[in-house]
Amino acid sequence: MSATSDVDAVVKNARRCFRKGDFAQATQLFEQALELDERRADVHMGMATASFLAKDFDKAIHHFNRVTHLKPADGRPLINLGAVHNQMGDYQKAVGVLRRGLQKEKNSAEGFYNLGYAHRKLEQSSMAISAYREAVRINPQMVEAHVNLANVYLDMKNFQQAILHYHKALEVNPDFESAKRGLETAEQTKQEAKKAISPFGRLVSQGTLRKKSAGSERELNENERIEDRTRLHVLSEEIDAAAKQFLAHLRDTLDKRLVVLDRAITQQGESPSLLVKAYEEFAEAVADSAQLRRTFKRKMLELRSHEEMIASPKIPGLKDS
């Protein structure tokens, strides 16, 4: 029997143990396979996954990192690595690793789900919403992503969107308990907010008053006023969070990597590999800053669009989209 056949036989047994939930035995078998062939990426992947499920996170990190070196074009081990960092509570590191993975696996619902989880733990609600929304766009059947997205909306008092996504989760799985509980909480909190709402409208400028007297501004009913204020509150928080994250990235990441790149350029004769690494890290930071800038710009456009919609006259017989 060849060495390859030996490894395949051991891996087959390891996967059998894995499917049975015997992660300790699976880990031992994967280790045996790696002693026969240390460069088998699939074996490292199996070893990392078994270690993760056995909650041996340090070993999982080691083997996921090995896969990234053996298969640098594959973003899946980076996404899995991000999940490990989330489990360990290292959310900032998880965000960095997951963004690298998603640059290679742009349609990974799991990647965006894990990214949303990390952003929520970092109290970056707007970024969490963007990530979770991308996850459910890619996989509308991902019930956990709908629930977590609804939870973030509920935190931000956007009851309409929270209720919408709790319902979508229950459409996928009618027995999903966390979605049932969340929906009940969102509907109850929405009713309480309606009772507590001020009877006064929002302040308007003289120009707006002139428009209204001319019949050019739409009249808002009570529900529309509540939704308008809620939407403005959410957008304001999202814009503030996006701006802060963009500026923090420029200050804490891009600026530092530019300094490292400048130093590497001056020392390239001594260590060419250092220049390559510095350039790759700087390029990654530039890509991240571009993404953060797009997020900020998109939120500003959403605010402008919302204000234009509220200010525009309502056409009789035509329902709002």
C-alpha cells in the first residue's frame, strides 16, 4: 500500500469518527495522518475543525493557519479562523481575519454572519447590520442571520425592521424559539413606544412651512411619524458609527502600515521579503479603507434619500414602496 493510500485510509476513519461526534478520536487519527503527510491541506482542515468542535481553540488556530499557507487562494480557512477568534472573544482580530477571507470568498454567507457577530460584540451596530444583511442576501434561508439581524435592529429601536426579520426567520423555521421570543419582544416594545410618543411633530424651517402651506409637503400620520423618527435615529447612529470606524482605521491601521511600508522601502536591499509583506499589508489596509468609505457614503445617501422621500408630496392613490 502506498503512503497516499495509508493517509487516505486514516483520514477516512477520522471522518467517520467526526460524523459520530467522537472529536477526540478524530483528532488522534488526523494527527496520525499528518505524521504520514504533513502537507495535506484537507487533513489540516479536518484537524482544525475537530479541534474547534472539541473547544481546543489554540490547536484549531494552528491548523487553520497551516491551511492558509498551503492554500493561500482559499478564503474558507480564514473565515473559519475568524469564527475561532469570535469564540475566544477576540472580536477585533476576528474582524481583520474575516475581511481577508471575504476578499477571497465574496459569496460566503457564513463569513458575513461571523463578521456581523464580531461587529455586534464590538458594539458597531451599523457594520453588524451591513454584514448580516449581506449574509441573508446570499443565503435567505440562514435563520440565525435573520434573528441576529433582527436583534441588532431591536437594539437600535428599529422595530419595523426587527419584526420583518423575525418573521422571515419564522418563515424558514416556524419553531425557532429565539425568533418567537424576539418577535414578541419587538411587537410589545413597539406598542410601548407608540404610547410614549410625543404629540408634537418635528421642527421645520420657514422654507418647509411655506412648502407645506402651498400643499407640496406630504402629511404624515402617527405611524409614519414614528417610523420617520425611528429611521432618522437609526441612520444617525449608523452614520456616526461608520464615520468613527473609518477615521479609526485611517489613524490606527492605514497610517501605521504606511510607516512600515516606508521603512521597508528604505531597507529593501537588506530584506526584500519584508518589503513584499509590508506592501501586501498596506494594500489590504487600503482596500479596507475603501470599503469603510463606501459604507459611510452609502449611509449618507440613505439619509438624503429618506429626507427627500419625507419632503416629497404624497400622490393620491399611490402607495409608498
